[in-house]
Amino acid sequence: MNLFAARSRDELLRRNEIFESFFEAEAPRLAKACHEMSRRFLAGGRLLAFGPGSAATDAEHVSVEFGHLVIVGKRALQAPDLGPDFERRLPVVLRPEDMVMGFAFPEAGESVERALRVARERGALTFALTGKAGEYSFSPPDGDLFVIQEVFEVLYHVLWETVHVFFEHREQGHDVGNSSFLYPFLGKVQQPLEEVVREVQGSMLQKMQETNRLRATASETESGAISEVAEAISGRLERGGKVIAFGNGGSATDANDLVADCVDPPSGMEAVPAISLSAEPANITAIANDIGTEAIFARQLIAHARPEDVAVAFSTSGGSGNILSALAEARRRGLLTVAILGYDGGRILSEGLADHAIVVRSDYIPRIQEVQASIYHVLRALVDDLGKGAA
């Protein structure tokens, strides 16, 4: 194992202890928050999310996770992303029954804290990630901005998973159906709050432990690939290339986040030219309307790509049509192609449709995305080290 492969392995493993400590400490509080959120959703409340800079991609991710249900047949929950002008928009759209989640890291941001104080004064349930202005406020779990963001992604994923079950089943008295093996403590009979909260707390810890298990596995199986990708990307950047990232849904927010980490990196890191094809709503909707959804990334690549560039595709399934089309177009144009995948890698891996593939082998999308976030953050740091000639 070379130096950079060993570094990627160690960085992935380092995260597990941080995640375990954070969620063991916070699970009781998060379980109670889930119950309150379910009551507010039931009363017509919405979850309003926002954040500046790279934190804005977490607001986007919250919106798509709560609003676009991956488990078929479950109810969508209202979770608007307030966008970059959140301080102006929040007082206009806020209702007392709402919930408000403000992201800012590596430390609290003044604009986010001000917005959360306004929301709290008007009766909203508030979350500060990080900060002190929320009813549920969280300090940075680590000094590394990337790790902080990864911990918070698991946090809002487990909130979504558990709030949804509370809302759809416990509060309305429905049976849990096919989800019963995941949530045996829920069903038609209202249970005492203390018992349910305790069971939810245990469920959250199980989810965190599964993420840690997958990350540990990836540290052994994918560290070499991460190192190779970092070296290949660094070579293209030296030639004047840029990173072009893309993905659908939650993977779109990952593409946006990678690009934010490139062009506006954490302190001490050098900026890298990058664009996200997933952050172009006018282009996406124009192409989807005029040609079809399979062309939304390939057509943008035709406009933006140069042979020295790098195409980075995010896909949990490894088989999305528009991702396959974009990778094919990128190869025709001589780009380096990289795919960050889930499941078994899908068609992208089995048919060798990318020059490099990194796979999180799981069939559950939230856990895949959580480990993918660790992977592309470690990759971004390695690219920075290589650019500086670190040994």
C-alpha cells in the first residue's frame, strides 16, 4: 500500500470514533427531537433549511431527503431549501408550527444565528448545526470541516428516517407494514413516550454503527482506488483541467458539495477549478423538456468539457441513464472519468464505463451517501496534498 492509499485508509478509519462518540452522546436528545418534529409535521409544519457556502448543499440535501421519499409509498414531507438569501426569506415564509435547520461550519455563522433567533422567537422548533441559537444546538464534533459536515449528514438522515416513521405510523396509528423489521417498536398501539423514545434512540445508534461498518470496509477495499483517483485528477489539474461533477437527487447535492469544496475550500487548502452540472436548473429543465432527462448532463458536457478535464459522476445505483450518457460523452471527448458508486457498482462498474470507480457496497441509499461523503472529502484532501507536492 502506497503512502496516499495508507493516508486515505487512516482518514476513513479516524472518522469512526468521532461518529460513535457524537451519536452516543446525542442520541437521547435526537430521539426526543424526532418526536416533536413528528407532531409539528402532523400539524402542517414544514422543515425550513438553509446555510451559507458549502453548508448550502446540506440544506439542499435535507430538502430532497424529506421531500422525495426513497421508500416507495411513503408520504413526502415539506422541507423547502431557503437558498442563499435565507435571512430575508425566512421571516416572510415562517409559520409558528415550522421547524428551522440552520447549517454553518466549521463554526457558527452570524447570519445563521440571527435567522435562528428570529425563528425561535416566532415559535419555530430550531436546530443549529453548528451554533448556539437553536433549541437543539450542536457543537463541532471535530476540528475538520469535512468531518463536521459528514457527522451532520448522518444526523439529518436519521432524523428523516425516524421522524417519517413517527409521523406516518405512530402518530396516525397505522401499521408499519414492510418496515416492521426495521422499526419493531412501532405499530397500531400507542406506546408510552419514554419507551418509544428509548427504542428510537437505539435505532439511531444502529444506523450510525452501520455507517461506521461500511466506512471501515471501504477503508480496506477502496483506499487504493482513492489514491489512484487522486493522482489521476492531480495530473489533469496540472495540465490546466477542471473538475466537472454531476449526479441526481441526493447525489446532485454531493456533486454540488464537491465543487464547493474545490472552489471555496477549507482554510489552508488551495482552490481547484470545478463546476457542477447538477447546479444548473435552467439548463437541466431546458434539456429535459426539449430532449429528455437522459441528456441533461451529456448536453452540458458538450458545452463545458475540454480533453484535460475530469468528469466525476455520483450514483448510488450505478445505472442511471443520464449518468451513463454523460460518462460516455466524457470518454468520447477524452476526459478522465471517475465514478463514486453504491450497491455493487451497477452497469458503470460491470461494463467498465469509467476509468476509475470507487464503490460503497450497500443497498441502502442514506448509508451509501454518508460513506461516499467521507470518500470524496478524503479524495479532495489528497488532491490538495498532491498539488502542494506533499510526501
